[in-house]
Amino acid sequence: MNKLKQLLFKYKHAIIILYLPIYMVWFILLEQRDGIKFKEIHCIVDDWIP
């Protein structure tokens, strides 16, 4: 366990690299869900945004 802490301390960017695939799979699965009710919120400022 101590070696793992040393590696993560040395390569701090590895945490993000290891987390990214998990995050992307979760995001894709959420995007593909069907049958979810939602309420669209719209205001006049939204029309100004390109």
C-alpha cells in the first residue's frame, strides 16, 4: 500500500488518467437512457446565446 501511495504522489496526473475512462463510460450510458421525463427551462437570454 505504501508503494501505491508513493506512485500516486509521484505521478499525480495518473489519477485523472485512470478516472477518465470510468467517467466517459458513465457519461455515455447516461446519455443513452430513454423514457426520462424532464422539464425544459427556457428564458429570453437563451435566445441570445449562439
